[in-house]
Amino acid sequence: MNKKEEQELNNVEDVVEIDKDILQEEEDDKKALQETIKKIKETASEEDPRPSQQVNLRTILGGDILTAEMVRSQIWLFVLIVAFTIVYVAFRYQCQQDMQTIDKLETQLKDAKNKALAASSTLTEKCRESHVLDILKQNKDSLLHIADQPPYIIQLPE
């Protein structure tokens, strides 16, 4: 072998060693990447971390008590509360409308009773015997007059 061939062989061996080093580094990088992905999968989750069991004013005012998990687990309770609130408001509104109608009808009833009482009073006054006699005296052309004799009882044979 000549020098040139030896040099080429050394160069090729160097290249092979560099390639081996590069491949080794790539394998190490892949392992490190896989380990990192594994750690991320272990620590990361879509769930919110569980809140501490300690409930105090700060957690309530801060809104920490309303975590996604708690809201999701109690969604039907919230829906039920909203439905009851809507029904309560609707019934209260209907009750107020009915009470206003009742008040209006009671006022109308009082007015009608007063009018009926006034009409009854007027009729009673006009039907009084003294008043009828005064009207008869004023109308001289009337054939009606006060009876001089008491009424008779007519008896019919059976």
C-alpha cells in the first residue's frame, strides 16, 4: 500500500468513527426525547388538579372553589336551581297579576254595591205611603184616592 491509499483508509475510518459518534448522539437524543415525552405524559392531564380539602373564605372569594371538575359533577344541580328560579319568578309574577286583578274587581264590587244601595234607598223613598199620597194630591186629574173604608175580605164558596 502506498501512502495515498493509507491516507484514504484513515480518512474513511475517521469518517466512519464520526458517523458512529453522530449515530450514537442521535440515539441518545431519541432516548432523552422519549423520556421527556414520557415524563410530560405522566405529569400532564386534562383534569384540573384537585383542590385542597380546606375551604376558606379566600378560596371562595378567589373562585378556586368553582373548578371545572366540581362544576361538571354538579351541572344537573345548577340546571335544577336555574329551572326552579325561573318557575319561582314566573309564579310570583302571575300571583302579582292575579292580586292586581282581584283588587280591581273588589273596587268594582264596592262601587256596584254602593250604586245598588243608593238605588234601593231611592226606590224605598219613592214607595213610601206619604210620598205616594203627596204625588196623588199634586195630580188632581188622577182617579186614584185614599180609601175611606177598610178593605173587605171576600169569601168564596167552595
